[in-house]
Amino acid sequence: MDRECYYIIAGETSSDMLAAHLMRAVQQTVKQPVSWMGIGGEQMQKVGLHSSIPISKLSVIGVLDAIFSYNALLQIAKDQVKQIILSRPKAIFTVDTKQFSLKFASLLRIEMDKIGWHVPIIQLVAPTVWAWGAWRTKKFEKIFDAILCLFPFEPSYFNQKHTSAVFVGHPEAYKVRNNYKQSPTLKLTNQTSLIGLMPGSRVREISFNLIDIMRSAELFFKNFPKCRFILPTTAKLEPLIMEQIKNYDLPLKVVIGREAFENSLLTMSAAICVSGTATLQLSLSGVPAVTCYKTNALNFLLMKLFFKQKDPILPNILLQKEVYPCYLQSAQTPANLSTALIDIYNNISFYQEQMSYNANVLKQLLIGKEKNFEDSVAYQLKKNNLL
């Protein structure tokens, strides 16, 4: 049986995992052998993608990085469009990396129109119009045939006459919900002694945040010398992490890989975590945490000017309250982070009970009717005739 070819592109570690879920959903929807082309990381390659370039080529942080990387990213987009026009896949999927995805899909649609060939262009992860402004919706409506949204309030931002914007839920919520059924007393049996240190999933994040996190851990450890620390990371980032932490005298274990990260969530009593998807994963697992983020001065200035939320912490935005204290830029000091963590640890039972409640609310908010994320995506793909 001939394989149907599909194209998929993702540009970050978190979107690599999302894209792998999407690939499996497509495979169960079409119910025949599938081949994949595009750009992706380790998780996507496990599902069958032959990535044309390393996923790291698409990874940028903030507006300033995007400006400096514009020409290189534009050339990648043009090269990918040429490959698509030659290969004629059955559908195009872009995952997260919103600005690049929009530019890439815009170029692709122009070329499609020139030759009179069209297939669906589908974006997984809606633009964060609730954080940066609704002006972005029209651009996405014009370019994408469908937008698969992770949060239930996002489809209402889009005109359904122009694009099919649908809620598919969040994979992390499905995962925690399904695991929780197997271990209903998970958080109640934890010992309050393991502290997670989570400095980010990109090189630039680590360079700006890891030292502050390590210094705050040292201050915390002076007060609680029986505590132990765990730092989950990836195989690619491990050498950088090990180089930066070698001079710190802490009982710290560095663990590598997705499975190790997920297992660490089950044993953490509290954490210090850089803003990103990891804050949502912590909150869904019921782990109290202190959150932070530091970047270069221009990126931070632009965020202050245009970002419409109080802080960038996903659980805080979703629940519209301070689930996690957040220390940004100059407020991200070892003293501030350690003081906040000490407060949590001194009242650990209260904070864990509070986080257990928040986790349940988030699960209800981020889970659809299907048993898992892939089923939810497959259902929406079929319902909206996208494949």
C-alpha cells in the first residue's frame, strides 16, 4: 500500500512533543501508512519524521532574537516551501512557533495559488492573542484553514467563517489526569524533601537564569540542609548544565530525558521554575513553586510594552490569580527566590493542598471529552473534514 505523505514543522522542545502527538493523531485518522517530511526534533523523529534540518535552527527567544535571525529563518521557510511544492503532501501542519509558522504558511499559500494546488494548512497552538492583542487573529484567519487550540477560550477569538478554530485540550492535562487515576494518593505520600530546579529548555534561558536559581538553592539549603535537589534537562543541554553547576556544593541530581522529567514531577515537593510550559506541568502535578524569568533588556522592555497580562506564568493566566509567585528581570535575585521558596517549604502542607485544588481546576479546564489528547485531535480533524 502506498504511503500518504504529510508535512509537519515545529521549532521548540515543547512543540516537538506536541507535534509527535499530532502525528499519531493523523495516523489514526487516515488509517493507512503515512510518511512525514518537514522539520522536527527527537520525539517527532520517533514517530517517523525525517527532519530536513535540526529543530534548533528555528529556536529563537523574544523579539530581538527574531529580528537578528530574520534572514536565516526566511531562507529556511523558502527552502521548505520549495520542498512542499515538489512533494505535494496531503496536508501541512505547523506547530507552535507562531511568527515563523505564519510567515512560512503565507509564503506557501502564495506558491499554492500560483500553481492552483491547495491542501489544508493547519496550525496547532493558537497565537496568544489574549496576551499580545487580538490584532493577530486576522492574519492567522487569512492564512490557516484550521487552528487547533489548547485552551477552551481561544476559539472565540477567531471568525469561524474564515478559519476552523477548535479546542482540542492540552496534552499535559490529559497525561496527568490519566496518570492520576492510576496513583490517586500520589501527592499525599510524598516526602517534603526534594526540590526541583528548572532553568528552561533553551540555551539562552539557561544562560540568563541558571546561576540565579543555583544561588537561591544554596541559600535555601543553608536553612534546610536535609533537602535534596533535582534538575531535569535534555541530553543536548546536559553539558552546558554540568559546566555551570560544577562549582556549587549542593546535593543535586541532574536527570536526562522526558521520562525522567515526568518521574521527577511525581517526587518534587516544591520547585524553582523558569516561565514556560514547565510551569503548567508543575501546576497540573500539584507541585508548589516559585517562578521567574530573565532575558536581555530590550526583550524585556518590549514585553512590558506589549504583553497584556500581569506576568507570563501560564497557571496564573489560566486561573486569573497568583498560583505561583513570579520574579521577573531585576526582581529575579537569589534572595527573592530563596525567600519565597523558604516560605513555601515552611508551610508545605498548606501549599500542597492549595496546589492540589488548582491542579483539579486546571484539568477540568484543559481536558475535552475524549480519553486522551490524540483522540481529541483526531476527532476534530475528522469532524472538520481537514483530512
